[in-house]
Amino acid sequence: MLLLTGEFQHVVDDKGRVLVSNKLRSQIDSEEHGSNFYLVLGSNGILCLYPEKYFEQIALSVSPGEAAPDEAVAFERMSFAMASKVELDGQGRLLLNDKLRKRAGLKDQIALIGVRDHIELWNSESWEQYVSDHMAQYQKQMSRARQTVLHRQNEDI
């Protein structure tokens, strides 16, 4: 099971590379999920980095019969065309595809955040704004989730 966590600030260098923190990489079992990644333009235009074997499972799990034929074709075209298999260099840096970087609107100051099964790449200021905009909602949901766990633990006693 993947459980990627944390937020890390990095700078895109003049060659278009960004460091993927060892603290993030060490959370991925390369035997189970592979040692390479897929760089994918995800929902809301956020650039996502998926461990290769995990992304392949996601890509192959989408059934063409679940949508209208023209929607299924469009989804398949877009999802595979906008995904790139990538390798990190020996220092753990990722070379960002210029086209995807432009589509995601990424600048030089990047926040890499662990989001359960993938890593998202955000402009640092956009990430800080997102955190600010969603903090109250997060706190409410965290409180509810914690109460649910505590309630279940009390039922087991």
C-alpha cells in the first residue's frame, strides 16, 4: 500500500530539473511499485508523479465500457498522451517535460507534496494559497475522522 506524505520546497534548476526529496522517495517500495515514475497531468491541471507499477495499474483499470464510446476514446487519448514515463537521475532529480510544465503553469519555486498514492507538483505560492483556503475544512474533516476512529476503538473494548 502506498501512503506518501509530506510537503517539500524545491527549486527548478536552469536545466528544468527538480529534486524529488529522498524523504518522499524512501516512502516508495521499489520492489512493489517500481523504481521509475510516470509524470501525468492530473485533475485541476496539477502535475502528478506516480510510481510506475502503480500508474500502470490505474491506467489499465479504466474500462472503456464505463463511459460513452466518444468519452472513453477522448479519455484514453488524453490520459496516455499526457503521461510520460520518467526516471530520476542519480541525484534524485526529475527532468520536467517543458510542455507538461507549461500546461501545469509551473514556475521555478515548486512544492512537492505526498498525496497518498502520488506526488503532486505545485507552484509554491499556489500551494500556500490552497492550504490557506482549505485549512478550516481540513481541520473539520480531521476532527471527524479522529472521532470515528476513537468511536470504533471504544466499541472494540
